[in-house]
Amino acid sequence: AIPIERHGKKKSPYSMDANLLHISYEGGVLEDTWTEHEEDMWRWTVSPEKAPDTPQYLELTYRNGDIVALDGVEMSPATVLATLNRIGGEHGIGRLDIVENRYVGMKSRGCYETPGGTIMLRAHRAIESITLDREVAHLKDELMPKY
């Protein structure tokens, strides 16, 4: 568990759950979609306004569909993700604020941080965009939400 500063409040303003891929923030004050989350809620990412104005280029090496190296340095999948979380977070990448359709039919707002996951997804989709033919790409887009 990751501790939440409570700003002098007796109760946490939302729940938080973290793993290597992401941090999720749900419930409490976030249930009101008109309420903007406080900037200090985010643990891994800086706001885009505080991110560097210069880009950082990364080279991801894939083997059999898996990332095996970052900028030419081979590393474990967990180390790749942790490193991408740090780099992406420094650049304000990977913040999501969405309303989801839950399995039981209700809607729920969730805020997520997944800087490494966002970078990996964008890189994977970039590869798909130049390797999949049109029909396969359309079929993938059609099947993806179902599975």
C-alpha cells in the first residue's frame, strides 16, 4: 500500500491501489465528475505544465513481441517498465481521468497513472501501424473491445 497524505482530514479523500503497471485512484471525492482532482493526488507523474519542454527520445528493442532492451541496454521486463514509469512520469505521460462502464452495469470514475504502460502501448501501436495490413488492422480494432 502507498500512504496518502490526508491534509488534516480524518478520512482519505479516495482509495488508491498501486502495482508496477499503474496506480488507480477511485471513490470518495472523485465520484463527483465535476470535482477536479487535486494535483498532489498524482504520485508518479508531473503535470504537463511542469514537464520538460524538450523531448527525450527512447529506443525500445523487441524480441518475439516483448521489449527486451531500452536504449540498447538489455533488462528484465519489470526493469523496463519501472524505468519507463520513471521517464514517462518525469515528462507528464500517462495520466488518465475516465468514467468506466463496470461489469455490473454501473459507471465509475477512475483516475490512473501508467506512464510506462502508456509508452509501451504507443510504441506497440506504432509498430502495428506499419506492419499490419489494412484488413488485419480493422479486424483487430473490431475484436479488441470484445476480448
